[in-house]
Amino acid sequence: MLRRSLLALIAGGLTSLAFEPVAAAWLVPIGVAGFVLSTRGVPATRAWIPGLVFGIGFYFPLIWWMRAVGSDAWAALAGIEALFYGALGSATAVLARQRLWPLTVAAAWVTMESVRSTWPFSGMPWGRLAFATVDTPVQDALAYVGSTGLGFLLALAGCLLAGAVVETGRTRLVAAGALAAVLGLTVLPTLVPWGFHADREITVAAVQGDVPGNGDDILLDYRQVTRNHVDATIQLGSEVDAGERPRPDFVIWPENSTAVDPFLDAETNAGIRAASQAIDVPLLVGAIVEAGPEHVLNQGIVWEPGVGAGDRYTKWHPVPYGEYIPFRSFFSGNFGRLALISRDMLAGTRTEPLTIAGVKVADAICFDVAYDDGLYAQVSRGAEMLTVQTSNATFIHTDQIDQQFAISRLRAIETGRYVVVAATNGVSGVIAPDGRVLDRAGTRTRDVLEERIGLDTAVTPAVRLGAWPARVFTGVSLISLLAGLLPYRRRRHSPRVDEPDE
């Protein structure tokens, strides 16, 4: 068990290197293979140990950036996520005794990813295998099978690699041949990538206003943050009026471009109105909006010049213990950093895209981009482009901003849409449907990105499939586990037959 745990720890660490900032995606199948080898062939009652060790080796380095919030928050979140890999270890020990175990173990892997991406509370999708695939030969598969489908193929490749290592004779050859076939199938879409055909084109501007001071505290001088975005937009309007830049069809501000309710705060309201009049096109403003004495909303608000607020999107996935406190009654009074969260942020449910200057826009606010549900819903209902409004200021000195930007690039490929990212001080950028970064602002700078982009209404197979791949893999996993546990229980409880006396 000590050797297995050491193998699991190394495999988990290697898997973490597949993601930003190292981005060595080729390590994904190797990491999965190491996980399988460390858990296969031991009783399910003990296989959770190397599984948990893998989770520790993987998730603690992956979200090292959570230390910007606090070492306790980092340890708690990484520890909870590691438990899922412990459970997967026991499941793998059961499934690996079956004839088609590479298929069932791969299905169990993506089932585990789906569960931990939604539970507990809103879950934590960070670290899904597919999130490491941007800028690799397999990225084009995203438009056809989605993040879940590609995650299954990568997990299957890792399982087959493990089989090629431990099996012998003909079985080893079969595993090696199947591995080659899976890899070939996964890269096949590079020959026939999803085609993007623009129905029309528009010009979009994204404002990155910057955050004062050290740049990692959005609330330190929140009024200056808003003024920065107002001033940058007014300057853009002056350059447009002078003929130095084209007039955009609309302008996007990031999440927390105003940290107070623009409907109640006169100074903030006046600033937004001045900016919208100066550029004379709609603004998509990121704002915190009051929702009664105990709740707030995190919204993207369409602000029309001379008219005011119109269409709104509310963040689907507020961060537990960051934007709201589950079981608040147990944390009454001053309880560390939780005392700073005086009110809970409510989750949005909107499935229709926003309408901005006649364009259907799918919005995602910060961590929303890591979840399939909200974006899939809006794209399937006619969204012609995507935008990500984010305030990564807390993590500006960490690798979190690069990991999130990689996920934004993945969503462009998966949905076949242009993506415009507006961040308070990084990373802002414009991403083409094939994942290429057309423009990117420097971190901790004030900048305005302006780009001509295409709009498309065609829906990729990945979006059409929606949640069905996760449901199918979950069903396969449960049925396979039940089938594996029944004979396992019979063997454990069968009466022992003693040898006859001579």
C-alpha cells in the first residue's frame, strides 16, 4: 500500500502539471494510468487510500492559487475535492475486475467529475480532464463531444495505457491496439473541424479598467475601480468621435466594475450614464445589486444610452463561503473571514441570452464559465456569441487567471462562438471559435480591446448533446458497480470449506 500510495501521489502531481501554468496536456493519460495502477487489484475497502493520495497530489497543487484567499480555504477546498478521488479509487477497485473495465472505469471517472462539479452546494469543476486540452491536437473534439465526452476519451486512453502496462500476451496487444484507436478517434476532428460560418459581423469593445493599489482587493477603493472603467469608456468615445477608432456596436465591462448598486448609488449611476452617453452604444455593466436586507445579486446589466438599464443576467453559480454562506445559522457572529460576507448572493436561473444592440449574447460571470449548464442553455436558445465578465482581482498574482482564461478558450471551441472576456485587471481577451487569442490585455493595466467578430447561430453537436453524456456515463457507472458488487459480496460472505482430515 505504501508503494501504491507513492505511485498515486506522483500520478496526481503529474496530472496537475497538465493544466496552466505548465500546460503539459500529454501528462493526462499518464496521470490517469498511474491512478488506475495504484488502485487496481486491491480490495475496495482499501483502494480509497491511494485514490485519496492521488487527489491530494493533484488538487492541492492545481488550486495553489486559493492561498490568495487563505491557507485554510485552500486546504479545505482541496481536501474536499480529494475525497472524490478516494471514492473513485474504491469504485475502480470494483470495476477493474470486469472484462471491459477500461470503459467502465473511464465512465466512472467522468461521473465523478460531473458529481463534484455540482455537489456539494454548487460544486467545483476545476480540474476536469478536458480543461487541459486547449492548444493540443485533441481540442477540436470539443465541438463534437463536449467537455464530458472528451474527458471520457482521455480517461479511457489512460485506462488502456494502464492495461498495456500490466497485461500480458494477447491482452496487452489488444489494450495497445485499443489505445491507438482511441487516440486516433480523439484527434480525428482535426481533419474535419467544426466549421464556423458568420451570419454577420459586429465590433465589440471590452474595457479593463484596472484595480488600484496592489491590485488584489476589488473593494479597497471600489469607487476608483468604477471611475477607471468610466474614464476608459469616455476616452474610447473621444477617440471614436475623432475618427481614430471605429465605433463598437456595444461595450462590455467586467464583473464588479461597480461593487455597489448602480440603481441606489447616485455617483455610480451618474458615471455609468456619462460613459454610455460618451460612447453612444449599449454597455454591459457588471454590478452588485441589492436584493433585500439579506441578499444581493451579481448581475450583468445592459445599459442603453439615454434610456438606462434593460436586460439582465444574474450569476448562476455564486461561490459558497465566498459569496454566500451555506448553513449561515451555524456561522453566526464573527467567524474569521466569513464575517465579511454579511449577506448571501442569490443564484440566477436565466436560460435566455441577453439582447445587446440586437445581438443575442450568452453571458457568464466569473466561475460560471467552468460550468456547462448556463452557457449550454443560452447557446441552445440562440446566443450568437459569448462573453465572460470576471473579476479575478483576488487571484491576480496567481495562476488562477490563466487557468480560467484557458477554460474560456475551451468554451469558444466547444460552442463554436467568439468569446469576449472582460476582466477588472486581467485576463481580458478576444477569442476566436477555434480557440485562437485575437487580442489580450496585459495584467494590472488599463486597456480597451476592440475587435471585429463574427456571429453564428449554428449549434455544435456538443451543445445539442447537453447533459446527456454525463447522464449516460453515470448510468453505466452505477449499473457496472452494482454488477461488480454483487459477486464481490457473494465471495466475501460465502462459507469457507475446510480441507478433510486425513
